[in-house]
Amino acid sequence: MEASSTIEPYTIGLAGVDTELDNVIRSVLLGTLGTLVIAVLLIRLQQLAKGHMRHLLAIHANKRQQTYFSRNDSTWWPWIKRHIIYAPLLRKRHNREIRLSSTISVGTVPTRFQAALLSLYVLSNLAYCITLDYNMANKYAILAELRGRSGVLAVANIVPLIILAGRNNPLIAMLQVSFDTYNLLHRWMGRTVVIESVIHTAAWMASQVASDQWDSVWAKMSAPYMLWGGVGVTAGVIMGILSPSAVRHAFYETFLTIHILLAIATAVGIYLHCSIGNLPPLPYVKVAVAFWIADRLFRFFRILQNSFSRRGWTDAEIVVLPGDACQVTVRLAGRIHIKPGTHAYLRFAQLNIWESHPFSIAWSEEYAIPPVSASDTAEKTEAIKEVDLRKPLTGTSVSFVIYAQAGLTRRLLNFAKAHKCGGLCIPTLFEGPYAGHHSLDSYGHTVLFAGSSGITFQIPYIRRLISGCEDGTVATRRIILIWVIREIEHLQWVDPWMTTLLRMTGQSGIFHPKIFVTKPKRGLENAGTSDSLQIFCGRPNIAQVLNEEVKQQVGAMCVTVCGPGGLADDVRSAVRNVQDLGSVDFIEESFSW
């Protein structure tokens, strides 16, 4: 009997594939991920219940009466936060990028908790792949089992891979885990899928070559079933090659477009491969595609709802600010609720309508929508005309401060400077708001750190807490803002909003802004330092600032940070060091590409 006759049956189809064990392992994989989601959800529900109870009890409590909440009610939870949840993988670096040069970044370092999750995920997939029946006499039967196992795992992993990539991922609000963390998980899941797809292809190829030499490989690839499988794997491999941080950061806008096109090619290839071959994983491909389409539809309807009215597109008013920044104010088509900590994606028609970027929402307020002119309503019914005339309509005005770096933000600033003649208005699409799932209402003491344009993340929280303190709806009694800027002129970015916040504070004195100017062009003697706004030269000693605040802590404390990676890492380190001194929680707002 020729060797090829004992090999050929295992080169295609389900011969040698242990479908029963594959189904069990697939169920274990997805069940483990589901169990993790449920575990995190239960922890979040316990934290939300605790925060809600603290909120109710502390709303009308003074500083002394909130003392109970300033203390840790256990020793193990502060230890877990300090050494696992908040801790970087090594010592201090987490969000500060590792750079080989000024233009080449190789990414950031995960926290220990993130690293543990990723390690368990990758190692479990490896274990599932190599759990084979090695007692079979024909080694090509073992290769067939490996081919089936790796293919099933690759397709099963695509489902969570697509869910984690979506902007409308329901797990973000449910688990209160940032989109940035899901992005990290998405990248490593994607790499795992690519590796399993390559193993799947290599196992088939090794058997096929052994059965009928290399020429037969190309002959078999001409069949639609194999051809589409090859398309899916090839597109996936290219995505994997382009996924390292150094490549993504070098040309991100182009990378994102190529990534989406390759993802579509991968999905189509895998779907047709499984459909033509009538393979068991086909339903999981359909589920993944359904999630992807649903996310795109949700995004489309968000844009449609907020960006279009009978008057046409929404316009964005762009004002150039000192220090390579501009203020963008978008008047939305209707009213929406903007919570603190939210961001939105903007698309500018006159720059590139297909390109969107996320920006933190700095300020929002209602505005009166002007009545529609008679010519515009000529074809409308009398009932609609009467409603328009009798009841004034209002919409939501949303403002951003966009600091120009590279890509879209730099083009936007250059465009605004080139057309600088009062306020520049251009058609804009607004997608959002997203995030905003963290509430600071139950904390008696908040310390907010911002670097550069990161101030836009903190301002809505300050506004909410000051107004809530005045209304008796929050527990907050002390708000400290530490804003680090390069030049004193950067204060103009938020000058009207800061003035409003200081005026809202009034006699309560709960808001204490401190501005640190790292590279002033002149002395700060006449910078406007007052009892309500303190301005310092140089960088803040973050550990010292936080230790001083803990000494006069009012109730539970929350420390938040939004800014450059180095600042965020310094704040994280300082928060870890005070975990034994009181109840101190930490929130970091970041968006890694």
C-alpha cells in the first residue's frame, strides 16, 4: 500500500477530526470567557451597591460625619488594588509609551491584572490546541485533529474578538471596563486567531505535501472551498503583520482603513470556507458577522439622530486657540444627555468624511433651535407647522478642545488657521456620546489630575460635583484639580468654563484648582494667582500632593487622571502608595491606538 493512500483521507474534510472533543473545548473556551464576564459583573454590582449606599448616607453628611467612609473596611482589598489591579506589570511604567525613537513606539505595558488575563487566555488556547490523541498510529490523523482543533478555536475566538472591537460593546457599560482595555484584549485575541489560523493551514499543508507533493497544494487551492479559506487566512496574516504598535502609529489613518478592509476580507473568506465545506463552526461565523453589522448599524443611527435635521447637516464652529489647539463646538440636531467622562467621534466633511477621531466632551449646554422658515416648511403639514410655531425647540451644543498633534488634528488646525475670519463653520458628523459610566457622586473627596488637553475630561466632572453639592445630590465636599500645562496661554483653552466653575463654587469653597506651568515664556508674577485659582511654575510633586490630600481626606476619595502617559503613571504610583492610608479609588482615562 502506498503511503499516499494512508495520508490522503486526512488532507480534507472531517476524517481524523475529533468533532465531539472540539465542541467540548469550544464550549469550555466560550464558557470560561462568559464566567469571567459574570464574575466581573458581580464584583461591579457589589461595588455599585456599596457606592449607592455610601451616596445615600453621605449626601447630607458634613466632613466629620463622612469619616467612616474614609477608612478601609478590610486589609485584603487595598492589597489587591495596590499589587494587582492598579499595579503595572513591572514597577511603574504602564501608560507611558516605550519608544525606540521620537517616531517609533512599541506600545505600552499592561497592568498585572491585564497581563494575567492575557496570559491565561493565550496559554489556555495553546493547551486546547495541543490536547490531541497522540496514541494514533497514523501521525497524519493527529495532524488532521490539530487542523480541526485550531480551525474551531480560531472561529470561536472571532465572536469575542468582534464584540470587544465594537464601540457599542454592551460590556463597556455593564462591567465599567474602559474601551482602552477592550482594545488591548482585542489586539491579543486577534493575534491568537491569526496564529491558530496559520496552524490550521500548516497542518493541512503538511499532510497534503506528504500525500501528493507541493504541486497538489496549488491544485487543491483552486477549489472555491480552499480558495476562500486561503483568502481569509492571508488577510488575517496581513492584519497580524500590521498590528504591532510601531506600524500602527506610523500611519494610523491608513492602517485603520486597511484593517477594516482586511477584516471584511477575512470574514467573507472564513464564511464561504465554512459554508461551502458545510463545516460545524459556520454558526459562530454568522454570530460574529451579526455582531459586526449590529455595531455598524448602531453607529449609523447615532450619527443620523444627532447630525441631521430638516435643516441638513450639523455644523461645527471652529475657533483657533493659542498653543496649537482649537475649540470645536457642534450644535446637535436635538437634545441628548451628556454625562461626565464621555467622548464622541467627529467627522469633518471638508477634511475627510470617512475618518473619525474620539475627543473628550468638555462642555455641553442647551440652545434654542431657530424656527424653520416658511419656504422650508411649505410642504409640511399644518400640524407640524403649529408645533414648530407654538413650542420652541432646543438642542444640545457640545464643545471640544482639540490639541493638534499629527494626522487629522493637525489638518484641522491648519484648515482653521487658513480660513481664520471669525468663527469658521463646517459640516460635521457627531457619533456618540460614548463611555461616561463612572460616577463620582458618592465620593466625599476627589482629586482630579489633567495634563494638557486632558482637562476636557475633568471639567464635566467638576461641573457636575459643584452643582450637585449646591443641590444636595452628591456627597462631594472637596474637589482638587491639578492641571499641568506647558504655557500659561493654555489657560485660554477653558477660560470661560473655568470662570463659570469658579462662579458656581461661590462661598462653598469646595473647588480648589491648581495650575502648574512647566515651560513658561515669562515669569508668573502677574499670571493672575488668587485665592480661587493658584498657579505654580514647574511640575507638581504628585506623591506629595496626594499624601497631603489623604491627611485631610473627606469620606471616600477618588483620584482620576487624563493626560500624557508619564503623568498617568506618576499618579497611578502615588495612588498605590496610599492604599493603606485610606479608602482611595483610581480611574485612568486613556485611549491607546
